[in-house]
Amino acid sequence: MIALLLWIAADCAPCHRDIVDSYAKSAMARSSGTVQSLAAARYRHDASKTTYSITPPNLVRIETPQQRATQSLQYFIGSGAHGRSFLFTRGGKLFQSPITEYAGRGWAMS
């Protein structure tokens, strides 16, 4: 999405500046990208006894009764108007984080 926005800005802006500027301010223009920084937070999923701890700028620590892991959240999907889900890579593959940040509700299962 970021690449598309840059392409639109570079190619279309000279003749359609007002449209490009308007789009750049829309929720759709902010619906995906790289994670810059997340606020510190903690979420506990009681059913699985799993605790998720968010540490700035973009780390999530996952603790279950059996194991602990830390993952870097690299990308986001969603403008944040309703929520924002996060993606990470492992072994050259892209995965969705099991937790999502919901507007007005905080963190919960994706």
C-alpha cells in the first residue's frame, strides 16, 4: 500500500494534487504499512492462559505455561479506525499475530 501511495503521489500529483492530497488523509491510505512504534500494553487470554506483552517499539512477548517467545511485529493491516492487526515474518513466510489492537477496546484476540 505504501508503494502504491508513493507511485500515485509521484505520477498523479503534478496534474491532480488535490485528489492525491485528499487520498493521503483518508483511512484507506493508512490501512497498511510498516510498524513504527507501539505503546506498551499487556493482554491476557484466560482460555489459553497466554499473556501477550507489547514492548515499544514493536515487540510482543508471548508467554504460555509451556513456553516463552518474543516476536517483532513488522507490518500492520487496518487504518486503526476499527482496529489494526499485525504481521511478522518467520522463515521467509508472513504470519498474522494472534492479537489485534481494537479501537476503543485495546488488545484482544485477532
